[in-house]
Amino acid sequence: METIAERVKSALESIRSATLKSNRAPNSVKLLAVSKTKPVSDIMLAYEMGQRSFGENYVQEGVEKIQFLQAFSDIDWHFIGPLQSNKTKLVAENFDWVQTIDRLKIAKRLDAQRSPHKKLNILIQVNINAEQSKSGVPPNEVAQLAEQIAQLPNLTLRGLMTIPAAQQSAQDLQQTFDMMNKLFTELSILHTQIDTLSMGMSNDMQSAIAGGSTMVRIGTAIFGSRATRSKN
Ligand SMILES: *Cc1c(COP(=O)(O)O)cnc(C)c1O
């Protein structure tokens, strides 16, 4: 079995080769290591390989790890799970990024609860395939929510995030990523500070990068499969 160190290395190599293959600039795609349900010792193994961005899905679990690893202040912590109103304070006080914003109400709470000294980076989650039960705003509502978030002084809008529908053909999936890229490009004309398009996971990374992703979120391929799901 490969070690975490070896898997970080091969994830970086896959990102690099997909980036080259798509004729994109080297280092234009970042790796977010998704460490949900995994112990801090696993995070440290990835950290020793130079990995600095980590994603967590569950508030309580994420905050415990952030506080435990407080001394490693060069880590960027991304909240990538569904976020309810009653949990915003912990997220505002501990994380560096929130990738799952799809309501102004949540953004306003985070803004009010964030210290003015360091802004919280925000991605709007887009329900790109118009799935019934999925979080995220419909594509035609992105511009308005972006405009509203841009008014909030303690947040910085950095871009968009999506989780595409499962079970799409390779062709449909590529089209989905292309639609996201178009939305992202249009939005960055109005909001020039935008620089992050978070899409692609362990098994669809190649086409996400071909479609313009600037951040892939990789869990299983680095830390192995997840046996248990921790509570929120
Ligand atoms: C768990 C998770 C990932 C990582 O998924 P893997 O299949 O383990 O690579 C990426 N993004 C989000 C939003 C997740 O919840």
C-alpha cells in the first residue's frame, strides 16, 4: 500500500500532467487535500510533503483539528460541507475559506461574526446540473449573489465551486465543466479579484482541469477511503 506521502506526490503529478495536457500554465491548479474524518497525524504527513491547503466538511471536527494544529499557521483551512446558520460562528472564527455559500443569509452571518482583521475567503457553490436535492445556487442567480457578497466588508469573494451530478457521460461532464468556466469568466469581468474555480475530485480531475479548474479537491486518493462519517 502506498503511503500518504507517496499519494500526495502522485496527486501533484497527476495535476501537473493534466495541466500540461490542457496547455495551461504550470502551477495554475492548486491541490486541496480533503481530510474529513481523518486524524491530524494524517494531515501532518501531507504537511511534511509541502501540502498547505486542507478541506473539512464537518464544523465540529474541523474546528478541533484547526485548534489542535494552531501552531502551523501557514495552513489554509477550507470549509467544504453544508453550513447551517447555527454553526456559522465557529466557521467564521476558525476557517480561512468557505466554499459552499449559496444563500445571502449565511454570508451575512459569517460577515458579522468574522474579525475585521483578516477577511474570510468565499466561494459561491453552483448547482450546475440543476439537481433537485443538491445545494448550490442556479447559474442564473450567481451574479446577483456575488454582487451582494461583494458588499460585505469582512468577506472576500474569490470565485465559484461546484460538485457536478454523478453518473454523467464523459461528454456531458466536460460540458458541465465548460459551463462553469464560462460562468467563472463572466463573473471575473465584474469582480476582478476572483481567482478560484474549485471543481474536480479524485475521479474527474482530468476533465475538470481541461475545463479550467484552478483547485481540485482530493480526499480518497490521498488519505484512503473513509470508513466512518463523523458527526457535524
Ligand atoms: C469529500 C469531498 C471531496 C473529496 O472527495 P474524494 O472522492 O474523497 O476525493 C471533495 N469535495 C467535497 C465537497 C467533498 O465533500
